[in-house]
Amino acid sequence: MIDEDKLMKSKKRNQAIAFGLFGFIGYSIVAILVTILAFIVVKGFSAISWNFISQMPEEGMTKGGIYPAIIGTLYLVLGSMLFAFPIGVLAAIYMNEYVKDGFVKKFIRLMTNNLSGIPSIVFGLFGMALFVNKLGFGDSILAGSLTLGLLALPVVIRNTEEALKAVDDTFRLASYGLGASKIQTIKNVVLPIAFPNIITGMILSIGRVSGETAPILFTVAAYFLPKLPTSIFDQAMALPYHLYVISTSGTNIEESRPIAYGTALVLIAIVLICNLLANALRKYFGNKVKMN
Amino acid sequence: MHKIESKNLDFFYGTQHALKNINLAIEENTVTALIGPSGCGKSTFLRLFNRMNDLIANTKLTGEILIDNKDIYAKGVNVDALRKQTGMVFQKPNPFPKSIFENVAYGLKVNGISDSKIIEERVETSIKQVALWDEVKDKLKKSAFELSGGQQQRLCIARALAIQPSIILMDEPTSALDPISTSKIEELIFELKSKYTIVIVTHNMQQAARVSDSTAFFYLGELVEYSATKELFTNPKVERTQNYITGRFG
């Protein structure tokens, strides 16, 4: 005879152990994130002020603000998206809507996956060789944006492909059924439905791009600039690089410590805002384009 | 004259023989029900009439499907024009994420009609045809998703009617709907029959009996029996049909 009571108890105990373990792991991940955030916030908050985000650095970057670095990062994000977004979306449309399953598709997918696996410093080196030297853009916002764009490309392609895949086939069939051509169907039906997810993917890649240091190291980033860039062929400062500089090779590292944490806080804030925005947009559009 | 005719038709998905030597003729302005257990090939068969299966890779078709006596799989057939002639309604209501008006106008616009007067007229006529006009006339600009499931399905039928097809293909059009919405769609099918040739795939035996003039029973890719609906349901000639309609298998 099986002792029902005992079996029940051991089941419950196992359940409790498993549940507790998973819970512990889950919460530790949250704890790690919270610790990092708290650390940055506590250390950096005192540095944050309106002047900090609106003024040029002063006295060998130990005082003053990080305005040019913020502006530089915004330019780079904008530039990289102008490059990566259209190309990535078009590539994904081609992949998902046009190429039939088979060798070509597998090959392109393998290559995009590999592209996203390349270390970002290699992108930086490649960007320097191609954009800075070969094409003669010099250390410039253009060269940096293109390099960051290359880095973002596989992310944009992947996200867009997933977004297109999520569009229920019956929408396509319904459109074809009304005599619409493929391009009409993609333009009028598929893309509008996939749009929220595509945008979400783009914003997430913005978060990614804005934090990258290695690709801009040799292609655009300046140690210090007394003025803002005025054209795409100018160098620019950028938040992640600025953070690196004032923590490792500033004129007075100890004195500029608060500025470093302040910069980190601003950078994290930008990334977090991007992620929150992506979530909000997904929710907003998700309600409008509800699948039933 | 036969509106649709299938002659010695075989269809393959890769190596899978999905339809086996189907010979069947459908009269104009009638409702034909295709019934049979899941995987019997009835939906595949339906989708051959507007060449929807073209979209699936690695398929093969032999034999002929004639619509108005023309082989729609012959070389040089304009598939878009063919699809314009056959409206299709799907299992789940699938209005586009557009306004009610734009949903119905979509088929007109993609077919090159840009005169807003004609579009407005056709949209109104089509929505009236599906008895939805009174329910939506004040909110044509609102999203189609705000409608109930049954209303959405009627809107999808209106969308199909707007391009003025002569054939309407319905793939289990009520399987996702409640009984009241279902009976509304069935009434609608009955009314539409005077103007259109309707082919409907259904899992619901009672529905087939209620709405159709002829019924075709498919099993494992074969057309087992095809006759007048009354005949098929009261006096089936094949034992397998008898077993299926009485619920002994399937």
C-alpha cells in the first residue's frame, strides 16, 4: 500500500523547494539590477543638476557639465538609426515576405546572427578602416553613426522579422483574396499591423547603441571638445566614452569621480527611458491593433 | 451551366497526396457545403478556387479547375483578377486594423478604384447587404476591432462583397462565433445565394444541412459522396457518409 499521506507531504515539500529556488533566483536577478541602479543613483545623484546637463565641461573636466556628451550621443543614436532602421526593415521584409524557406534564407539568417555575435571593438576597428580611412570621412559623426548602425543592423533585422512573423497569415490571405498584390499587402496590411513591434525593436536597439563605447572609440569620440559639432564631419563627445575618459585618463580622476557617476546615471536614464518608452508604445499600439 | 468544375483533380503538398482525383461540379447561385473530418482536404479544395494554395511552397496540382468554363490554372491566368472574382471569408473574423469604412473600401482601393463617390456607394451597399449598416453607420470611422465577433465576421463578408465577386468562398465562417451570430451569418448566406455562388467549408453538420443545396463529403483526400444536401443527409449512398453524418466517426 502506498502511504497517500506521506506521498502528499513529499510532493508538497518538493514543490516548496523548487518554488523557493526559482523564486530566489528570480529575485536575485532583480536584486542585482536594483543594487547597480542604487549604487549609481546614490553616487551620481549629487552631481545631477540643470547645469550638469546643460553646461560644457570646465577645469579639465573636473567641474561643469556633460552637455556636449549628451548631444553627441543623441546625434550618434539618430545617425545610426537613420542608417540601420530603413536598411534593417527592408532586409527583414525581404527575408520574411519574399524569400522562400531554403538555402538563401538560412544563409542570410546565419550571417545576420554572426554579425550580431561580432565583438563591438571589432566593429570599431572595421569602422575605422572603412569609414574613417578608406572612405575618408575622418573621425566624424558620420563614421561613428555608420559603425554604430552596422552594430544595430542585426538587432533591427531580427526584431523586424519577429514582428512580421507575428502578423497572422489570415490577414495576408484576406488581402490577397481581395485581389491585392504582394507589395500592396505588405504596405497596407502587414506593415501597419507589425508597426508597433518594429518600433519597439528600434527603440530597444537605440538603448543598445547609446551605451556602446568600443565602436565609437576610433571613429568619432573626442576626449574633449570646446564646442558642439556643427556638421556630420565633425568629431563629437559621447556619454559612454566620456565616462571612460574621466574615470581612467582625466586630469584629476579623484576629483572628477562625482561627474563620472553623474554621467553614468544620465546614460542609464537614457537607456531606461528608451526601454520604458518601448514598453509604453507597445501597450499603446497593442490596444489599437488588437488581434482577437 | 456549371459555375465551378473540378476535373480529375489531384493536389500534393510535397509528397503528401492531399486531394485524389476529385470530380465535382457546382451550379451557379447555389450553396455547396464541403464537409468531412479534419485533414480530409476540404479546406485545401476550397482554396484551390482562388489559388490561395499558390502561396504555399512545394505544392503540385494536376487536372483542371474550371470557373465559368475557363481553366484557372492555365498559363497566363491573372491571379489577382481571379481572386477579385472570388471573395473569401475565413475561420476567424480577421478585419484589418483599419476603420470599418476602410476595411470595406480596401478591396476597391487595391483594385485601382479611387473615385471616392463610387467607393462610398459600394461600401454602403456592401455593408447593407450583410445587414450591418444600421449597427455601424454612425461609427464608420471607428476601428473595426470595436465590433463584436459576429459583427466583425459580417464586416469581413461585406469586405468580400465590395469587390463584386461572383463566387464567395467561406472557410468555416462561424466556427469562432456564438449561436446568435452564427444564425445571422446563416441567414445571410441564404440571402446572398440569389446573387452569388457560395462554397462553404463547415464542421457543423447541422449548418451544412441548414444552409446548403448540395453537400460534398470528403474523407482522406477523396470525394466520398456528392449530392443534393437533402439526399445526402436523409439517404446517403455510402456507408462511410452515413457513419460520419450520424456522428459514429470523425
